Amino acid sequence: MKNFVVTKSPVAQALTLALILTFGSQQAFAADEASPSNGESSSVMAPASSSVSKQVEVISIFGSHNQLETATGSAVVIGEAQLDLFEFDDIHRVLQSVPGVYVREEDGYGLRPNIGLRGATSERSSKIALMEDGVLIAPAPYAAPAAYYFPMMSRMTQVEIFKGPSAIQYGPNTVGGAINMVSRPITDKSAEQGGEGMLDLAYGQDNYQKAHGYYSQNIASDNAITGKGQVGVLVEAIHLGSDGFKSLTGVQGNEFDTGFEKNEVLMKLNYVPSNSESNQFFQLKMAYGEETSNETYLGLTDDDFAIDSDVRYLASQKDQMDWEHYQFQLSHYIELSDEVSLFSQAYHREFDRDWDRFNSFVSNRSVQRILTEPEHNQHLVGVLRGESDTLGKQDSLVFTLNDRRYYSKGIETKLTWDTNISSAEVIVDTGIRLHQDNVTRKHTASYYDMTAGIMELNGTPSEVITQNDDTATAVAAFTNVNAVIDKFHITLGLRIEHIEGEAKDLLENTIKENSDTVFLPGAGLFYQLTAEHGLLVGVNKGYVPNSPGQESNIDPEESWNYEFGWRYSTDDLQGEVIGFYNDYSNLKAKCTFSSSSDCTQTLDQEFNGGEVDVYGIEASTSINWQLTSSVTVPLKVAYTYSQSEFKTKFNSTFSQWGNVEVGDELPYLPEHQLSIEAGLQGDNWQTSILLKYLAEMSEAAGSNTELEGLMTDELLQVDFSAWYQVYDQLKLYGKIDNITDEKVIVSRRPFGARPGKPRQVIVGVKYSF
């Protein structure tokens, strides 16, 4: 590969090339968010972890910070050093310092992430392409992309965020962009060298517990099964848990659990033949994850929130999410010639979840409306609190057992041609993916009365209220060309998607089918003005497909996305300013329980929103001041300015829109968000402060809807972290999330006002060997 320098070890070389192909050979995308003082180059392919650099030594064409970064699109890479700095388990907090990323908190722990990019709705992260090691991870990326599953951040060594033309090859959602999480690679240390491992133990307030460990090694192989070569193995396990920060106390004094437990186990096996002239590489990845969380959709009235934001109503006493996740992934890389290589992956994922929770009253009166107008619904609010008993059928509680099973499977392959044509350096990637995913839903309603603060079955027979089976089958192909001609860096891409959907309603005994074929072009240009300055411009077509079973008048989400900016880079100072403009020809929304309390009759129905403009500015800078010969002051600032407006007038039954007038703004899109990270770093210690500011956000776009005119609160949140390296193997760390114990309304969805996580102190120890 002409644009990369790799180690001469066959193991490391093959692993390097596989990683390059897995995560895209678009040269390099952006500055590594790891502290530059770690001495590593800025590169998507250069994680900050020393264990990774021992396995795979990759230097991008950037080379070092004194060379101009030449990515043609907007992207950010968060390296392992930055992930370790604040020890965030919550993907929301990991992404809070990335410009152009919007989040809507729900449970305070990030168990159910709501992430959006450049105006794409944050609802359950369903409008962006979420990946782990280059493979889509939503339970059903086409049929049901809502991210009810999300991997643990503690086992990731890198997070990559691609926006604009940078995301064209990932799909299927290309309006906002893509997020790829990189799991831990296998070390290149042999058994004779002792392999490599780590144990991380932490404890904190609310009985927070973390136990995380891994072990990895490489061994020489020479037998009849594997032949002569190198076999690598990685085993990793992690447990997270907490009693929760909310109180749920019955009128008789009995306490109900509001905490969670999550576990994941992962194994990777590598095989690199040593007698192959093609630098072949094989990898098998297997993982299992599970979660039990006593989480709810039920929030509070604004008045109750003001009294105590961390209480929960007794109507949520039986709420619990329980899921299991399995993943299998087989990868193969081979060099067909000096210039051509092929990388292939086959994958299969299964996700089985039960969310048993309070859903509504028998009266079918909207829970959101009840909580928004408590003065008109005093008895029903009293039943939710557990202060009033159920008096009749209409104020009985509907408790639903939402059983859903998903699978996602496919095979994808990518051919890379890396060559010189005349004076131009050219890399051509072309690939194809065959994919199928499915969701099977069975929602059963049970009926309870509230009696003296306890929910009791009232004798009404349970009934199945939703039973369906949705399947999506897709064929996707892309070609991406990167060329370097003198001071010009050019990217041209084209993605083609053909999607067929089938929706079976097993209660109504109906089948609906739909299909769509779409061509998604994209282009980016970077021009190097000087050794430190450059300009970039890009355009791509955005697209979000319809889920199976939608009516023929529902159009896919489509847009044309533009970006233009300036980038600056020296050894100690990096910065960029990028303007973006997303021109939607049709914005789309879906009615889900997480977006509204009034979707019982229209669950998963999609809505057209017509033409919408979303535009703004993303700015970021980072600098390292040398305070003394041994102490540096790292400083990072990221700012996003966003505006949006509907261009058409319409009336919608979708609760986040309502009756929309021209000029109305999108909900949950803050005008301003800012993060400032500052610290002191020595040879074996570091302290850091991270400040996050988030402007208020509207809860609904138009009028005649549940949350009309309401806003979330302005947020000013401060996190602190510190670590001390006792000796090479032992590291102590501590952190305080939300130092000021800021308590504001971060959202009123799904039902009622919800807080973020309060102040939490955590201490931990890491032992590496």
C-alpha cells in the first residue's frame, strides 16, 4: 500500500492491511482525538493505545502534525487515550466533544442512545449508520434500525465519526453520516513474551461496579489443521452495574430497583499463514452480551420534577428491559497482486429483547398529555404516583410485554486497487454487500389496578395487541475513488442500494411488500493552500429507506448535503471550521413508543415531512502548551451552530410535528452546543476538566400537539477526571461526572420530564501485564 508504512512482521502487516480495508482506505480522515503529547501520529489508523501500536504500526499519509491533514470530508477519530481519559461508559458522553453530533438523553446512563448527525433525528440513533469493526450493528439495520442494542464503550479502542461525503460507502443511511466503533485488536506478543492483558476494577456512587479484563497472545503454529503460521487469540469480558440514581419507594416503604446490569464476553481468533505469498489473513470474532435494566418510559410532571427530579412514579415499579445479543463474524484478506487486494466479511447477529413496562391507561388517554396537563388529570396523575387507587376500568393500567426478536446477516466484500496513474496516486475501492434482516414483534397487554401503591392484576385477560414479522433484503454496491494530484485531493463515490421489504401482520393476516432502488453519488475535494492551510468542499446525496409495510404514499428520506470548510494544522495546533447545508426534499419520521406515548394505533407508521433545510457551522481546535519542561496544558474546544426550518406547511398526527407552518424548527436540534476540555499533563499523571454547554431544544415543531411550545432546559455540565501511573503496570484513576450536580429537564420523551445523571464519583485501578 503506497500511502502507508507498516511493520515487516507478516502478522502485523496482514493485520494492518485488514484493518485498512475494514475501516476504509480513504487515505485518512481526521485528527486523532487522543492527546498529541502521546507522540503518535494523527490518523484514523493509528489508535493511541500502546498495545495497538505494538501490534500494528500504521502511519497515515499525514505523517505527523506538522503536515497538513488532507481528508476530503469531515470526520473525527477518538483514540484510546481519549477514551481512557474520562472512562466514559456512556456513548453520549463520549461524543459530546464532537462537533455536529446531537444527543437526546433518556436514562442518564446511555443504555438507549439517541444520536443524530447534522440534523438527522436523534431518535434511537435510527437515522445514522452504526457499526462495530465495519459491520452494521443495529438489531435490524433496514427493517428496524432503532438502536435498542449498543455495545459497551469500555471495550472499544477507537470511535470514528464520518459526516458528509466521508460516509457514502457505509450506508444505508447517508443523510447524517456513520459512526464506527473499533474493538480491541489481538496483540502481536507471543506466548514466550508473556502475551498481553489488563484488569480494570472500579467502584462508585449508587453501587456502580465495573470489572473489565482481557488477555491476548500470538503463538506459532505448525500442524495439520492450521498449517504453518501465526495463531492469535483475544478473550475479553466486562461487567457493568449500578443500583440506579432514581428512587422508587412504595407507600408501604418497600423499595423497587431502578438499576441495571450489563455483561459482554468476546473472543477473537486470527490465523496468518507464514508460507503464503498473498499475505492472507483470517479472523473469527464471536461475542455474547446481555442486559437487565429496570428502566421505564415513564417520566414526571414538570412540577414533580422541580420538587425531586430523581424520583419515579409507582406505575413504573414492574418495568424492566431484558435482552441478549449474539454476534459472529468471519473475515478474510488476501493480496491478489502488488496493487490489488480483496477483503471479505460474513456476519450474523441475533438480538432478543423483552421490555415489560407501563404503557398507558385503558382509557387510551395520552400519558404525555396527562403529564403535561396534570391540573386536568389529577386522579390519573395520582394513580401514576401510587397515591390514588384505581376506581374503575378506565383508570386501570395497561402493562405491555414487548417481546421482539431480530436477526441481521450478510456477506460483504471489497476490492482495493492502489496504484499510480501518471503523476496521480490513486486508490479505488469497490464493494458489494448482500444483507437480510428481520424483526418479529409480539406485544402482549396485561391489565393492573393500583392499590395502596402496589400494581395488582385485576383479572382482565391478557391479550396480544401487536404481532408482526418484518423482513428486509438488500443488495448494496459502491465504488470510491481517491486521487492525489499535486495539491488536490479528490474523492468520488457512488453507492447503489436495492431494498425489498415484506411486512406480515399476523393479527390482521395481511402481507405488504415494497421495494426501492436508489443511486447515491458523493464527491469531495481538498486543496492544499500551504503546508499548514487547506480548503475542502463536498457534496453527497442523503438517503434513509422506508421500513417494510409502509403505505405507497410514504417517500424515503432524501436530501442533498453540502459542506465546505478550512483546515489548519501544525505540530501543536490543529483546527477546522466547516459549514454544512442539508437540503431535504423529504424528511421522514416514524411513530414509536420512544418518540410518543400515543402510537398504540399507529406503531411504526412513517410520516412525510416534506422539504426541510438544516444548516450550520462546526468548529474545533486543539492545542498543547508546554507549561514547564515536564508539564503540558492540553486544550480542546468544539462548537456547533445549527439552524433548521420546514419549507412546507402541513398537518401531521405525528406528535413531534403537529400542525407545521413554514419556518418552524425541527425538535431536539439545539442552536448552540459547546465543549471545552482543559487539563494538566505530566510524565505519569493527568487531570482534566470537560465542560459541556447545550442550548435549550424544542420538544415539538408545530402546534396542536402534546408538547407544543415546550423546551428542554439549558444544560451546563462539568466532568472531572484524573489518573496516576504508579508504575508501568499499575494505574489509578478517578472521575466525577456532573460535578455541579446539574439537574435539568433533558427531555420530556417518551412520557414526561426526565433528568440526566446526577453527580457521580468513581475510583478505579488498572493493572496491565
